[in-house]
Amino acid sequence: MTIRLTDPAGKEIGNMDFDVTKVDQDKMVHWRFTGGPPEWVGTDVTFDMSRQGEYTIVVFGHRNWREAVEFTAHCSMKWATFLLSLRALVETGRGKPSPDDLKIDNWN
């Protein structure tokens, strides 16, 4: 699978390729990045889910970085904005995907 990020004009500013490595419906989805920023290749993203009362709890992780660098911190914050957009999409029918996502710095 491929994720593409665009600027407001629709020009691609980044992309990442990944394989879905595990799926257990309503419980978890795990990805392994195979392309994109060099720091991402070989890393894993995990979405582990559970029901707690009326809430669905999602425990997110971006794991197996070779080393923690400034880009790691940037990605952590960007994942948070993407997950909040996903929450808004599920709850209201309207998210804020790229290029309308919350900008946290001048990187993109």
C-alpha cells in the first residue's frame, strides 16, 4: 500500500509504502514500512484496539526506529494530528487529511 501526502495545490510532497503484516478484526492492525523516508524503512506501525465501555481505545505505536533523531519527534507529533483527523472523520464524517492537516512546523 502507498500513502501519498500533497501540498494545497495537489503536488506530491511525500509518500510511504508499507505492507500490512497482521490483522485481527476489531483488535489490531500492524504495518511494516518498505519505502519512504529512509528513517522509516523497516519500522513498524501498530494500532491495537479494545472496547472499554462506550469507548474504543486505540493504542498506537511507531516502532523499531534505528535511532531517535529530530525527525522521530516530528513524526510522533504528525501521527497525533493524523489520528485526531481520523477520530474526527469517524465521529463527524469529516477529517482533515493532507493537505488540510494541522501544520506543526515548516517541514511540509
